[in-house]
Amino acid sequence: DLRRHRAQGRGRPGEKMRLKLSHEETPKHTSLVTAVGFYKTGKQYELVSCGDDQAVWKWSVEGIPMGKLPCNLDAYCTTMAWMPRGDNTFALGCTDGTFRLMNQMGREERRVEAHKGAVIALKWSYDGSAIATAGEDGSVKVWSRSGMLRSTLTQMPRAIYAVCWSPDCEHILFSCESKIHLKSIQAGQKQTEWKAHDGLVMQLDWSLVNNTILSGGEDCKYKIWDAYGRPLFCSAPLDHVVTSLAWSPTGQHFAVGSFNVVKLCDKTGWSYCRETPDTGSVFSISWCSDGTQFACGCGNGTVAFVSLVDRMISWQNMDVTLGEDNIITVVDIMNETKDQLDSKDRVTDMSLAYGVLIVATTSQISIYQSTNWNTPHVEDLKEPPTLIVQCPHHFALVDANGIQMISYEGRPLTTIKFQGLRADFLNHSTLSVCRDAVCMVDPANPKQIRVFDCFTGRPVGNPIQHRLDVTKISLNQQGSGADRTIAILDKNQDLYITKALHSDRTEKLGAMVDTFMWNDNMDMLIALVDKRLQIFLYPSVVFVDKDLLPKTQLTKNCTDAGKFAQIVAFYGARCVIRKADGSDLVMVTTPYPQLLYKHFEKGEWEQAVRLCRYVKSPELWASLAGMAIHSRSLNTVEIALAAIEEVDKVQFVAHINKLPDDVLRSAELALFCKRPDEALNILLTHKRIYRAIKMHVRLHQWKEALDLAIKHKTHVDTVLAYRQQHLRQMNHVETNELFKQYAAEVEVDWETVKQKIAMEKQTELANAQGAAGM
């Protein structure tokens, strides 16, 4: 029974994922393998390994030895790193204190005297422009890609066992004894350090994608830290020292190696599976850049190739599992169906959402519709994709060439490129797609958000500037154009929303937000805040009446989620939260907002009012008020505001309702929404000079009112009359020289002013009646 299988067998999504480990029966290396490294050749991948036998071997991605490289090493190799964006150049660190730059054929291009004693660790920067080395002499040095010394970053009293770069390539992370140190490559910057382990810190890695740090030590533990050194996860002690670890290029997993142990873990720390090969200590781990497999250099001379098997993804009532031999199994729990899909090539990535399954290989993508699994749309690829992001209408495919927008029929829509785009920085948190827009956090400037048109690839407006680094963005899926909204979470854990087309209108929704997500088919937003689930029924209310925001929120206790939980799905009234241990927690919210949104979309205000009267929820009434203000349904606004006892606002809306024409109502409604500049612009555009002057007066913008009256040569006496009345009420004396001058020149007579105002109102009423008659 498939439903029973789902209920009993899926505490953790992907918990069935396992490692398939293979290696040669007779090791090619005659001594321990100290370093391995994958590199890309065209659309395929190959591996190079080196060991204490001073031999360097080349391997295919399937684990077949392709031959020994003629490197002729005269020292023992300790570490290896491939240039990320280079011409297939790799660097070898050696025990004689040198590192060598080698080409893929094994020829030594350059030898650099780097350290006194062995070079223990060596890493290329992510942009391939520099290389960092650390050695037994306790120094960390930065070199150019050609091997010229740029700087000696630090000198420590003990050997340094691990070094890595920050994602922005501006800082270097290294370990000395039990501490981790973070130092800028720019001189004069303060160095950060913290105690990480009880023994020596042996291994470090910093994920380019999720910006978190991984460390392993002699205390047999591995730990996860954020970019500021705050602990996120600490493992139980292993039986032996952690000898290697590495983040997956996707940032979703990491691998840990120890004596006769290989573990695959989720990015939050919990373990998918554990293998115990009889290979001795795992001294080196290197991931293939598609994130589907990694290689291990082992203590008995073995090079082990490890594939991720039984990867599983889910969407609502469907589970998709990638098994061995690239067989994809699709299980529909509701309909109790099971389908199998075959792929000739090795599957590198899958994505399932909105009833569409996208399967990527190194050379093709296949697009399957849930209504017909038998005939996918197949398209050839120039480059293997690194990321797939879906929305209800199309999807984004990220590769080395940029961001390709593709319809679910397989039709290319556009390709988004710009100077400085680094596709390898993008992930599901920093790239979002909707019906008509694509937005991303600028890889070169994390305080900046860029918005592009889905169909032309052109930028939409100017980049949105945020005051802090942005950690996550998400576009709403409801509406289009001016209603397009971006939710922003920054490094202070503050949540904001902004209009994609009007970035000057950014409003704060909450603080100390751990994670958030838009609903998949309406504009509800859900956030996890300090073990509480906060549901924003209509977050866009901040753009029409910010005072109503607290009244549109529902809060549910969520202590079961624990620390570091993430919201992974929010559809209908259900929210799925993934806990730190990998298990899923399903929370059910109220179903009534879905019905309210349906009435809102169709403009069925009478039915919406009936629904709110039936439910008797203040949050639903406040949401209806915000929706009605947005749609300018003033009668509904009055009813909704009265239901939540906003008496002053009801009176103001009643005043707006009595105005004779749409121009005045639009201006007053803009003023109600706290957008006075927009209100004045409406009046001036339609040449309602008296109303514009009167609005300045109501806002106590006296100088602007007088300037406007002087400019149009009308109602100067009106402004002076109201000014004098205001001063008398406040017991103040006129001090403004301009007002003094015109008070001396213009005679103020209240009877005359009242007559002029009455004439203006009669003219407005006559024009409105004439327009209605036409």
C-alpha cells in the first residue's frame, strides 16, 4: 500500500539515499593516496590521484584507470588542487616545501619554493586568480596564478594543517592547533578566531553555495559553522580522527572520511548513510562538479569512487527516486500509481515542482509532465547545468553560459547574462523565478538584487540596493507587473518585502527570522521566528496600510521544529518544516485564506464579505481590508475596517466615498496609503490645483502650498487665510518672510475664500455629473 509506505517510511526525505562505493581490486598506487582531484574535459570529468609512491594516475569518471602521468616527482605529494576556471592546470604541494603547477598531461610548468618544511595545504581561490598555501613553518601565503608571491598573510607558532578561501575570495580561513582563524587578504583588517575543537583542527572547507564552514579535528568530530564563526552543528565523536571532508558543489551535502569510514551528510549535519570500506584512512575527498559522486584517496593505495544512489525528491503527493543504472521511479501517493523512467546517460540533477519533473544529464534535459510520463520534451545542452529553479509557468536552467529560461514545452525563452555574473554562486536562496520576472542576489555585491524580464532577458529597472548582505530572496507567484513582490532576508535575519518595479518601497515584516517561504499559489507568506510559525495572510498590506500588518498575522507555536529548521514547502494550508535532524514536520494553517484569495482574484467582494462574516476572524477581515484598498473597492473597505473597529479609518474612507470623481478618490486613497507625493502628483496631473494646494495645507506643508498658489496665480489668499487661522490656534507669530510679504500685499477675507472654495467644489461636481452622463 503506497499510502502506508509514505506514512511509515519517510521520516526524512532522501533517507534512503546511500553510497555506492567501487574501486580496483588491486590498488594502482603502492602506498597511501594523499590527494585526489576531479577536473572537467569538455562535457566529461576525469580524476587525477597522487600518493606516497610519487606516482600520479589519471582515472575516468567511472573509476577506470587511464594511465600513469609522466610527472617524475622527486618529493612526496601532500595535497592537490585544480584551478577552478583555468586551462586544466593543477597544483601539487610537496614535502620539500615547494608547490608545482602542472598541466593535465603531467608536465611541470613551474616549481615554486613556498615554505620551510612541507606544504601541508593548498587551495585555489574560487575565481582562479590566486592560490593560498599553508605549511609546517606556520605561515600562510598567497600567490598569483602564475606562482608569484603576493603576500605572507600570517606567521603562526605551529604548523597549519588546513586552509581555504571565502566565497567572495576576500578572506582566507586557516587552522592552527585547536583554533580556526579568519583573515582578510587586505592589509590592516582585523583577524577573527575561535576555538573549534578539543584537539588539532585537521580539515576545513567553506561552501561557495551555502556560505557555511565545515571543520574536522583530532577530537573525532566534525562541525558546521556560519560565516561569522557561530556553531550550527556538532557531530557525535567518530571512532577515529576525521582525516578528510569536503562540501558538495551543490552545497546540499558533504562527505566525511575517517579510518575505514565514509559518511554522507546533509548540509544541516545529519547523516544520510555510512559506509565502512576496508581501505584504511580516507586522506582526501574530491567531488565531481555535478555533485553526483566523489572520489576518495585511501591509506592502502586505493582510489575509491563513490556515487550517490537512491536520491529522492518530493512535491506534494509525488516522490521521485533515482536508483542505480539511472532508473527513475515516480510514485504518486494519492492516485496509487508507480512509473519507471529510463535515462541512457548519467543523471546529474533532478527537479520536481508544479507537476513537472525535469531530469538533467551532462548533454540533455528531459521535461516530464505528470499527466504523461511517457513522452518527455528533450532538449540538448551546451553545458551541464548546475542549478534548476522552477515556477508554475517555466523554469531557469543555470550553467556556465548564464541563466536560460525555458518553457515546460522545451522552448527557450531567453538567456540572462551580465558582466560579473558568476553562475556557480547561485542557489535556490539567491535565485528566484516567477511568471514574468527573474531576480537574483548579485554575486559580485550581496547587498544588491537584480531583476530581469523572463522573456527578453533585459534588466527591469535599476538594481535594488539593500543596506546589508542578502542571504535569501523569493518572488511571489501571484499577480504580475506592478504587483510583483520580492521577499528579502538579510544577514541580520530581518525580513523585508519590496516591489520589484518600485524598489524605493521596501517595508520590514519581522526580525529574527530563521526561514520563510511564499505559498505556491497565493500571496501568503510564512516564516519561522524563534520557534514560532508566523503566517502573513496578506503581506502586501504594508504597501497600502502598514498599521494593518500586525492584524493580518497568525502565530502558531512550533517548538517541535527545534533550532536550525528550514521551511521546505508551503502549499495550500500545509507547511512542511525540515528539522535539524532531517525529519519533516507538517503544520496545517487555516484554509480560509485560500477561499478569500479566490474571491479577491475574481473581484467577488460580496462573497468575500460573506466568508469573513462566517469565519469571524479579525485577521481575515484585516486582510480583506488590505485587498479592497489595493483594488479600490471602497464599500468593502468600509465594511472590513468597521469589523475590526478601525473607526477613524472608516470615517476617512467614508469621506473618500463622498468625493465626486475618481481623480479625487484616487488622490485621497493614495494619501490614506501614506503616499502623499503620489497623491499630489495625481492632482497636479489632472490640473486640480485647488485640491493640491489644500492637500499641502492639510499636511502642514505651508511653503509648498504658497509656492504652488503663486506659480498658478490662484488661491494665494486661501493659503494665507489657513496659515493665519493655524497660527492663531497655536498661539504663534508669523516668522516666515515670504508669508509676511504676501500678507502685506494680499487682502485676506474669509468670506471671499469660502466662496472661491465653494465654486471649486461646484465645478468639480458639475464636471463629475457631466462625465457620468456621457
